[in-house]
Amino acid sequence: MVVIRLTRMGTKHRPFYRIVATDRQKPRESRYIDLIGHYDPMTAQGQLKVDMEKYNSWIQKGAKPSDTVKSLIKKVGSDN
């Protein structure tokens, strides 16, 4: 089963996350199927960039987003 979740990048005390589509059973930092966007919580407003076409495509294919990704996507929708 494919899930859309965050994968942690960056250094200690400076997290940076990628929003990715990956297999549910793989570890958090393992290889992913598709890069959908990124999220940087360390900036003042939390920089967020999501390719909505890719996101919607994966949702139509049956991918399930994590709770955190769902809340981030709501932010993107309210900004537009």
C-alpha cells in the first residue's frame, strides 16, 4: 500500500522534510517512489511547497496521506 508522508532531511536541530509517496512498510528515511513537495518548519511561517497535481494523482491511485500531510495540505488550500 502506498502512503503519502514526510521524510526527514536536514541536520541535527535543523529539520527539513520532504513530502513523498512511498510504500507503507519502508522506514521513514528509505527510498521513496515520488517526491511531491517539501516543508521547512524552521522558517518564520513554515515554508511549504506541494505539487498538487502529483498529490491528487496519487490520491486517485489509492494512496493514503498521513495525518500531518493532511493538515499541511489544508494550509496550502487555504493560501490559494
